[in-house]
Amino acid sequence: MQHFVSPDQPMKSIILPARSVLIQELPARAKEPFSSTISSDEHAAEISSWIDHKTTAYPSTNYPYEFQLILRGSKDGFSPQTFWNICHGHTGTVVIIKVKGIDEILGGYNPLMWDNTKNDTYMHTNDSFIFSLKNGNIQNSILSRVATPQYALHYYGKGGQNSVGPNFGGGSFYMSSSVSDFTMNNESYSGLNSERYEKQIRTPSNFSIVDYEVFKVNKKIT
């Protein structure tokens, strides 16, 4: 059936109801989990407090940083060169390692950018530190801040990157392997080198590792 509008009749307007706009609320952003297989939320809270120079640790349920996993040895490999390749360009990172044969967790914080284009260069910072974390057999964590900022970290050239990974203080705490696998020999070391860090984080000796992780530490968005 067809309908015609007479030209002599006024056109009635049809007013549609106002259009409702549906605004979908996004869920609150969930806290990123601390995805370490070596350490815990308690450790992450403690490291966060050290970064912020707090005298007491943040609660393990509420600390102001997210720890973004960059490298895990058991997934990415234990070659020193792998460390330099993957961590190149990242700033504000924490290295955490599990010592083989002894119930120890060691690590270090570097606020600077890792750079694999440097050629055997010492890096200056006032904010790096190394540490030993408490666990089942270790009663208390040990924090050791940089004492000689101009020697805070040692970045290796292409030749050195084949055998040495992160090196804090040029010898205070470093990961090393002449066979290009941190788990294969006892060449990593922690001691006290020319007092470039405040204190020893373990009895000076060489060691091998079970696994290690590198996290980029990001301020949480609130």
C-alpha cells in the first residue's frame, strides 16, 4: 500500500526521543603480579623501600613500583652476551640471582641505562645498591649502597660482554663465566672491592647460579 502526502496539508514533524549514550566504565586496573620465581612480594616491597631511601620497608601488599620482567636466565639463556643484548636500553633495573648450592639470593639495582655500546667504561651514579635478601636460612637482608659513585658500575666492551654480565663496583658484585654460561662454573663473585660499596653482602667468594632475573622497575600509575 502506498501513502501520499497532500501538498495542501502541513507536514507533521516527528520528534524522536533523545538518544542515550552508553558510557562503559573500565574496570579498575589490577595490580601487576610480581612474577619472580626467585623472590617474593616481601622482597619487592623491601627493594622498593631501598629505591626510595625509606628507613622502613613498604608493606608487601602495597608498594609503589611494578616489577616488569625483562630477562629470566632459565627462559632466555645464561650467556653474558644475552644479558647485554636484552637489557640494552633499559633504565631503572634490578638484577636478582639465586646462588647455586647455598640458600642465598643476591642482587643489585642500577638506576642508569644498560648500554652495550660502551667500551670498558665506569658509570657514575649515587643511587645504585647491591643486596642480599633474607629467606629460609638467611635471617636478615643486607643493603649496601654505592660508596664511590664514579665507580658504581662497570660496562664492558664487545670483548668483555662474552664473559661478564652486570658488574657493580668493578668487582664488588658481578656475574661472570668464561664458558658463556653463568650456571656452569664458579666465576661470579661478591666481595668488597676498594670499598666502592658500603659493605659486603656475603662472605667474599666465587659462586655459580641456579637462575637469575632482571626486572625494570616502574612507578605504579594511581
